[in-house]
Amino acid sequence: MNFKRISMITVLAAAQVSTAFPVAAESPDITAPALSSPSALQSPVEGQSQQRIEQQTDLQQADETSIDPAETPSKEPATTPSVDKAETPSADSTKTSSDVVEGTVTDSPIDSSASHEETEEIDSVPSGNTAPEKEAGSQTVDESKASASNVSTNELVLLMNSNVMYHNGKQYKAGQPMAVKQGVSYVAIRAMVERAGLKLSYDNKTKETIIFKDGNELRFTTGSSQYKVNGQVRQMKGPAYQNNNVFMVPLTSITQALDIPYKVNQSEKKVILDLSGMGSGPQQPGGNTGGGSGSGVPNIPNLGPNDLVLMMNSNKMYQNGKEYMAGQPMAVKNGVSYVAIRSLVNRVGLKLTYDGKTKETIIMRGNDELRFKTNSSVYTVNGVKKTMKGPAYQSNNTFMVPLTSITQALDINYRVDQPNKRVILSLSSKPVASFTVQPREILAGQTTVTYKTNAYSPTGLDIVDEYWEGREEIFDEPGVHTVSYSVQDSSGEWSDPFSLAIHVSAPNTPPVAMFDTDKQEYKIGEKITYINQSYDNDPGDTITSKWENNDQAFFTPGPHKVLLIVTDKHGATSSYEKIINVTTEVMYTHDQFNQLFTDIGDKYSFNGTEVPTWNLIPITRSSEPSLLIRSNSPETVYQEGILYREVGNASTRFMIHHLNATGRNMKMYVVATNINTMTARLTTEYTGVGGPINIPTATGKAAVERYLQSMQSADSFKTISLAPGESRIILQDLSSQTLKNQQVLSMFADLYSDSPIRYDVIMIDEAKDPIQKLPYLKLLARDGVHNRGTYPDSTRIIESYDLVGNTPTRLPIGDKTNDPNLEGYDGITGSYQSNAGNFGVLYKIKLHRVAPRTLITLNPRGGKYMGVMMVNGNIIQTPNTSGGAVSAPNEAAVLYRTGDYEQTVEILFTAAPGSSLPINLLLQPLPQVKH
């Protein structure tokens, strides 16, 4: 008999009648109302053992047991997973069992005063005349009684409502009659033990009565409905109790744990236990024995002892020769096979719980964690989002998930037996051990290795011991080191060793810092070339450099100390210092050097107070008919609502810039509605989104950069059709972003429609449906500070045909005087609006004749500016510095330098939201290069 795979015998000795309160297993979306309404709890509990149809003719009625509401995921106690839920009676099963035999009439009274006298009863066993269960005599029972009992070899016959037993032709008497309490049949434990040839003991420390069989044990506690089988907690039909110093337990707790086949003879009011079959495993189909596995258990070749068989289009499952019933049949939806999550969890030995805060059903195995949400096709495996083949859903209060979502995440092998319509999961009763090590690179004698273990029992037993081979916290020698890890469960079974080959590299050596310069001595303002000569002798090692005082030129004479610090990937460092000597001779002034040598996109300082005196570039100005919808007020949003509404036709541009101050996660949407009687076509051309982050200037810069980048390729064009009256979410790059509290989101988008379209820019809670919510949203008022409006002709064409750059000149943008504001109206209120700063306007600037050796820079005049421009097809940061800005009025960012010939320069510019306008584009001649 293999006690390490003790399983539930589900046919009971007598018919049990009790009131059932089944509980939904999975989601508080369903079970939450049950907290205030008992009727809401009426839902199936999965995992009930299946009984044979023949056996039911001998039983009274369906077995129903009250289930503690803590089985719901949101309320499940920490100790619940250690109980085999499959043994808990449930309303799931259409075939049920009973613990009450017909003809039993009353409950045996409990003598509470005897509840602590277990030791005395057990200690009196050796004396036959003092034992509570005593032999009536050694003589053979008379022939009439023997024939009436139909006793076979090694059968134990229990008479209902009596303390009389027959075993091997002899009559015995138990300490108390076979009794019924609240629909559960009880027997005197000593009588059963003595007749079955087991050993009985008592643990004074834990107050447990113990049955031993072949090195295995069952433990019972007075007043508890739980007992332990080799350390695994199981549920009984009712609590053990004392009556007249006799310890009484439910009959099925022993027959189930010890695999004792039995049958019920209702006509003769007796239960017959076949002790010869004890421990031989489940009974084969065909007999009428209560301890059998149940009718219809499939005979599958090469089936592992713990493999789980799922029947397609059925709620039947088979494991260890027993039949179980899931809360819902295995189903197929849109080609995806779904299973009831609790049924699978109970059979595979996992833990199930629920996170009320995130509304997620959680499966745990060792350190592995799977999280599911109702109606979502995305689940997380150890924090990593993965996509299932279909969404999880609820069916009759049962949580259903794609079978493969569990098998793949937990690496459970399975095979599909299509001819017999079943799926077989390969499960082992052995515990499983694994581990990982950090860091990835381990150096001999230097790296401290961290071991992260993951161990679990497929049958839900506790892991009680572990064993390592080859484990070291610090490995002294380089090479390959094999480390093995094994664990033991509470039944004493050890896992197979899990081994990793750990590659240990030779000890790290620090890098060597070194640099040189192209000269040993320099003039004031002379460009210095630094040559980094640092290296690392370790193969594959990389180093980073940090310079101090490595200016491109020095503008004071004398020695200047330059320092280089290099660091390898292990953190080892080295430094090198060199003295740069500068003479008193001047090659370039500071301004001359900056104009000649500042990198494109970088900024430099100069005297900006003179800029307003520079001549204006002579230009011509025109426009293209593109409608600008500027949604920027209220810039800070405190409630859900419609931020802006307008009807656009043909070319339409959006500039959107808002900050979420609602205190919760929100989303922004642009909803397009066809207000025509004919189908409309809408094309999204160029788009760019910045954020969400809490730095307005950075979001504005990112939105402009991506908007200009999209213009470098027309592959991004997307066209949709809108039926008359249809509303649809457009600009998914915007709506895909969750906007947390105090975060900013910016967007530019160019669209084209062949007929008028109504556009709504809205902000709502991230969990709400924008299409359903739109008719009920209020139109939000402007904030009185920032601008919103509808402005026609928002693409401005600026051209210059004169030769420019041979003298200092400037081109102001967004200053209202030289670059007039666009005029328009508020699409919600109809009031007149002037587009201050001309945000959202796309400037197409073409300078047809730029003189040779001309410097073009951007100089802010209204404050800090952080943006992007396109110059002759190249994206230029203004400035390059990450997180930096160009400040007014004494900084300039370099955009372009012409060569030795006259050139045409084309610039695309739109003001970055969050930055300050106006700006000036400056053109000036470069200084002469000196050699």
C-alpha cells in the first residue's frame, strides 16, 4: 500500500443530510454581493468526488455540506490551501453520496466531560476486559447469525444503530453504537482500529489521536472537523468527539484515507467493509463496493499515478483512479479550450486567492504567481504581462480561463487524446525544486552569489527540508561549478535534484585610464583635441569615461588640469590627470570659438541684448488652408468632461496639451463622429505624442519631435470609414496612454476628411468606455489663462528670396508684431480668440539664398525654450542637452552652418507646448578660420 498517494474515497457509508451553502470560487465581481445577501452564495464549488450510479440506489439522498465562505478567493484564509478541496463535499456534483444509512434514527449524545479523557481510553487497550470495545466471546457465532451476516473472509460487518460487529465469523462489540450526528455516521475509532489490524496511539503534546499503518499515520483532534493524513490536512464530514470515554469519528474519514472498499446493505441494515482490499488502491469499475473509484473511470495506458484527465465538453475529471466534478464543463469558445480554475487548482495542488484591490484571481505555486482578471485576455506571470488565447470569464459563478494559460506558465506537459475526447495533464506527486542565481556574471573570489529558490509540491504538501550540493557563497576558483538543489515534502518524498552549471570567470582587473592631446601647448581659444587611450585587459569588459575640465579651448593663459576617470562594468575605476599649457597668444575670442566649433544642437552663451537691433530678414508670408483645433484650456483638468468640441473638414490639425489633476488615473480620447448622411472617410497623416510625465516642457518637446519624425515617412497614413452617425475613437497613440495624477500629455496630429466630422477631446476615468460615456459628459469651461480655439489657415509659409547671412539678421516667430497671431473662435462658446504664441501653427520656412559661411541659431526671447526643428530634412534638438533648455535672451542653440557656397535652407518649425514664445532665428557670418 502506497500511503504517499492517499486519495479520497468518495462513496460514503450512509446517507448524509445537511444544508448546503456552496460558494463561488473565483471572482468578487460575483461574490462581493454575497457578503450582504445569502442568496448570492448559491453557486457551485468545484472539485467534488463522483459516485457510481449503482451505489446511489443504496444511499438516501444527495450529500450536501455547508462550505465556509472563506473559500471565496477574496476571503480565503492562509491555511485554506493546505486542505484538499476536492474532498470537501460540494453541490457541484450531479452524483453525490451520503453518510446516513436508512433506518438510523437519532444522534448519539456528546459527553463533554469526557472530552479530555482520550488518553485513558487508549491506554486501556491491552486489557481485553477493560477495553471500551470488548469481544463478546471467542466462541463462533451460531450458524443462523453467521448466515444472516453473509460474512466473507476478512470482512468487517457493522450493524446500523448497534455496537455489534462481525469479523471472520466472530461477533464483537464496539464501545459505542454506530451513531448519526447531523447526518454523519460515526464509529468508535478503537473498534475500527483493532479489527483492521492497525495501531493506535496518542500524542500528549499535540492532543491528537493517531492511527498508524505501515509507517504512515492519520491524526484526529477532539472537536475538529479536520484530520491529517501523513501531514496533509483533510476535511471530515463532521467533528470528532468523545462519548462515554469513547472516541468517535466519521466512518468515511477512515475508509477514504485507508482505501477500504465497502458496500451498504440497506435491507439488512449493515455496512460491510472489505479489509482484504485495504490499501490496494481504488476498486475497479463493475463492483458494488462503496470504496470503489466510481463508475466510468477510464482505463488509460501509460497513465502516471498523479496524472489528471480532463474530459472534453464535460465537467468530469479523473485522478488517482477517482472521478471528480468541476464547477463547469471543459468548454470551447472561439476555438479556445477553457477550464474551471478552482477545479484545476485543487487537482494540481496549487493555491488560489483573490486580490480585492486589483480585482484579480491569483494562482500560486511556490514562488510562481499567476494573476487573472475577468473579461481580460492579459494575465501576469510573476509580474510579466502575457496574452492568453482568449479572455477569462464567469459562467454560473465559476471562473473560467484558457487551459493553456496555466499549462504554459507553470510548464505542465499535457497530451490531447482526440479520439477519446480527453486532455491528459502529466503531473507528478514528487515535490519540485529549482533555483536561480544572481548576478549573471560571477567572478572568482569577488562576487557574492545570491540563490533564489522555488520549491513546491504538486499535491499541495508542505516543503519541510532541503539539500544542497556544490553551493558556495563565493567561488574561489574560475571555471564551471555544478550546484544541485533538492527538497523534501511532509510525506517524506524527495524531489529530483535540480542542477545548474554556474560559470565563474577569472577575477576582474581594473581598467587603465589614459589620454593624450594633439599638442602639448595651445594658444588662447585654440581648439584642443583629446585622444582617449584608456583600456581594460579583461576580455569583453566595457568601460565608461568621465572627464573633468576638458574644455574644447581655454581662454586664460597658464596651466590647466584635465582629469579622466574610467570605470568598468564591475565598478572598478582608474584615473589619469594631464596638465594643458596655454600661452598668452590669442587665436579666437570666446564668441568666435563658439560660433565656429559649438556642435549642431548644442547651445552657447553670448550677449543677446543686441539681438533686437539686428535687421529683420525680408520675407513673404502666405498660408495653407489647414484648420487648427487647439485644446489647451483648461490646461489643468480637475474633473471628467469634454475639453474641446469642434467640427472639422478637409485638412485639420490637433494641438492637445493637458495636465491631469483629478487625483486618479485618467485617459484622453479624441472621438470622431460622422454627422453626415453619407459614409465619411478620415485619414490620419502625421502624429506625435509626448508623455505622460510630470514635466510639461519635456512632453511638448517629445510630441514635436515625433510629429516631425512622422513627416519623414508617409507609411504611417491610416484611413478609416465612418458610417452616418457613427462615433469612433481615433488617434490611438493618445488614448493608449494612462494619465496618472499630475502627469501631462501632449499631442500633434494632422488629419484629412472628405466631409465634415465632429471631434470631441475628452478626459475620463481610465476604466470607463468613452463612447458610452460621451453623451453624458459636460463641456468644461476654459481656465481664463491658457488658450483654446479653432483657427483656420494654420500652416504658415515664410519665404525669403534675398541674399541673407552676410550681415547679422533675424526672423521673429510668435511675437504677434512681426508674426501676427492667428485669429479664430472658441468652438464651445463661439467667442473670439487670438492664438497667443501661435502654438499649433506649422511654419514652413524657405530661405532661398543663404550666404556662404553663415551660422543659423535659435535664440529664445520669451523665456526657456525646449523643442525640436527640422533643417534640410534633419531633426535638430534645441538643445541637445537631456532635460535642458535654451534660455532667453543670452543663449543660442546651433541649427546649421553653410559651407563655402551659397545655399537654400528649409526649416520646419512648430512651437513646443510648455515652452515660451517668441523665438528668433538668427543668421550671422562665421568668423574666419585661422591656421
